[in-house]
Amino acid sequence: MALENATTESVFFDKAVLSSNLGSFYTSILTGVSLWKILAGLLVFITIYDQISYVTKKGSIAGPRFKVYPIIGPFLESVNPKFEGYKAKWASGPLSCVSVFHKFVVIASTRDLARKILNSPAYVKPCVVDVAIKLLRPTNWVFLDGKAHVDYRRGLNGLFTRKALSVYLPGQEDIYDDYFKMFLEMSEHGHVPFMHIFREINCAVSCRTFCGHYISEEQVKIIADNYYRITEALELVNFPIILPFTKAWYGKKAADMTLDIFQQCAAMSRKAMEAGGEVTCTMDAWIKEMFAARDNVKKDDGTSGISIRVFTDKEISETIFTFLFASQDASSSATTWLFQILADRPDVFAKVREEQLRVRDYDVNKRLNVDMVDKMTYTHMVVKEALRYRPPVIMVPYLVKKDYPISPDYTVPKGSMVIPTLYPALHDPEVYPEPETFNPDRWVGDSSLANKASKNWLVFGTGPHVCLGQTYAVMNFICMVGKAALLMDWTHEVTPDSEEIKVFATIFPQDNCKLKFTARESAT
């Protein structure tokens, strides 16, 4: 018994000594290792892991052999992107890559690869950049996929029909009239940059089209003034968080404010449509269709009627915001280039003006209607060529949902971004001879080389996420520039930067397009 107790005490003693020695050992190690050494070691580990991950994912496609800037990659370049850099990337190979922070990005530069991505919903879905999800809200319909996206989009198809566009046109023309007066006032002291005012007029046109008079002029002005912050927020490509008082932070505040205004408008539209009011804007048309679907599930003959679900004011707000988000920068880019192009080409300008007078029976005060727009064939060709020559959207980012065998030699890893590029297809010399020349006549006749090459016409994308409002957008450009040519003359102050391209979400002239407008005497 005594021996057993002695043995037990010995074991406990040995364990105590061992525990004490181990504690002393660990303490001595930690005492010799500072926090900075631990952090430095962690940084080295993350950097090595990041480089290995990049090299493994890159495989054989074009791109830097290693990430020149560990972890962040070419993030600083994305803050101030250069168009020449994009062109160099497209020229480096059909598929190329970069890695920014946590995102591995594959860029597809050919027409066929771009079309393949845009038509591969089983493998990819639209993702924009990380901060855009926070701005648009994760619940937004543009981030839906598969059947959920198809069902949602079905409820939007009636918003941009010919009948709907005819309803929106009077409100758009009122905005043109107001802003053209502003153009003249701004020009009283000579040529001034017009890029920002073109952003404002497109924002105002969109707000009036989408929300009618449920949105006040003051609210339109607030949105137009603040929307620039939303675009600025997108400069932080793939930056994972929104830091206070950064561009992304201000952009989020502007987005939240706009969404709240649109939700208030949706509530007012719903009330007006319930009371039997007339359709005056996109919200009205949408809510009216919802009520029709609700009340006419079955027709008298027993067949099914319209089949769309009822959307909440919040969903309407988020969707209208995506319409603004999709149209604002692209429309501003197209408008800026259109006005610059016409000023620099008096022969084209003269033909547009002649057509505008002719379709109005030489009555400059005749108001626009859809039938009149159908007759503006030359103005339409000018708009189409401007969209080809200076396509507002040059790339569209997608998220890879599962390993994507994009070519026989390369599979894009799940979780990566893959970006179809639209610009090269629109500047293909085999389809558009002398692609760097602005030539509206290439669109004459349905059998022209340009018109027959429908696969190259990627201005509005293709596939399940093709731009829903493309007819509305083109009509807006035709009507805006056509009426401007009818009422005003304008000249362009050409600078060394006029034809240089600045990338700001979409593309603009580097000098922001310096114009001077004067009223036409025969138009007053």
C-alpha cells in the first residue's frame, strides 16, 4: 500500500515537473518571438500561397508569369485604368488573366469566346464588381440565376414594347427641351466640357421615363448630382470592404438614397394604378401588367391569361435602380461621343438635320411620336455607327459557378471572374472595313456586310442577360441628337485629348468633350 502510494505520488510529481518544463519551454519561445515577427511570417505565408494559387490557376493562358504586386495585384491600375492597357491585354491572346486581391480574373478577347460566355448560364452568372453587389443590394434581380431570373425577366418584357415606348416619349421630349436651354446658357462664354451635363440629362430622362411625375424635379436633381458618386465607387475593383468616407462609402449612401426615392415612387404608382389611372411611365406599365395578371389568370374561354407574379415596392425599386445603373453610364458615354462626332463631321450633321426637318414636314415645333422615329433611318445609322465606333460597354464581368471548360486547352476555375470583351468584335476589320473610321453608310441596306454580321453586334450583349432596354436606349439617342440638330448648332473645341479614350465605368473623351451650342434662328 505504501509502495502504491509512493508510485502514484511519483507519477503526479513527474507530470507536474514535465508540465512545468513544457510551460517554461513555450514561454521561452514566445518571449523570443515578437508580434511583428509573427505577422511578418504570416504575410510571407499568404504571399507565397497567393502566388502559387495564381500560377496554378493561370496555366498556359497569357498573363504575367507571377503577380508583380503580391496579394493586391494590379489593383492600383484598376483605380485609374488606361484604355491602352486594356487593348494590350486583349492583344496578348484570346484568353489572358490577372489577379486582384482574392479574385482571379480571366479575360476573353475574341468574338466567339465572348459569345460563348454570354450564352453559358449553366457555368456563369453576372457579377459586376464586388462593390456593385453592395450598391445594388444582393437581393437584386440582376444577380438571380436560372429559372428565377427567367421568371423575373418575364415580368419586365412588356415595359419596353412599342406601345410602352410611345407612352414614355412625351416625358423624354420635355426633358430634352429643358436641358437644351441649359446647353445654350452654359455656352454663353465659349466652349465648356459637356461630359457631366450629358450625364445629368440622361439621368433626368431615365428618372422621368421610369418614375414619371411621381418623382419630383428636386429629387431628379438630387439623383443626377449624386449618381456620379455611384460610378466613382466602382473604381475600387474587387476591393473587399467599404471603408468609411471612401468613394465606395459615398457611393453606397447615394445608392441607398436613390433606392428609397424609387420605393416611394413605386408606392404612389401602385396607388394610382389601383384607382384606375392612366399609364405614364415604366412603373405604371409594370404595375398595370401585374394587376392584369392577377385579375385575368383565367380567360372566359378557360385559357390562361398573362402569367407574371406580383412584385413588391422594394423589388420594383431595386429593378428600376438597375435600369438606371445599366443605362446611366452607357447612355452618357454614347451621348457624349454622338455630340462630339456630329460636331467634327459637318456632312453627317447636315444629313441628320435634313432628315429631322423632313420627317416633321418642316415643322420644327412638331412633337415626337414613334411613327416619326421609324422614318429617321439616317439618324439611326449614325447612332448605330457611333455605338460600334465607341461602344460604351467594353467588357462585362461574370462569376464562374463551376469549373468552366471555356476552350479545349483551358478550364476557368470555379469562383473566378471571366470577362467577355465586346470592343474587338465591334472593330473587326473583316466585318467593318477601316474599323477606326466613323462611317454611317456601312449600315445602308439589310444586306450590307455590317448588318449581316449580327454575331459581331455585341453592343447590348447577347444570351439570357441581353440588354432588356436596348430599343429604348437607341430611340433615346435618335430622338435626343435628332432634336438637338433641329434646334441648335454646336462646335467642338478639338484638343490633343479629344480622341483619347478615358475609362470611367464606360468610355469618354479624355478632355470631357468641349462644346459650344448656339440656337438656330430658323428654329425659333
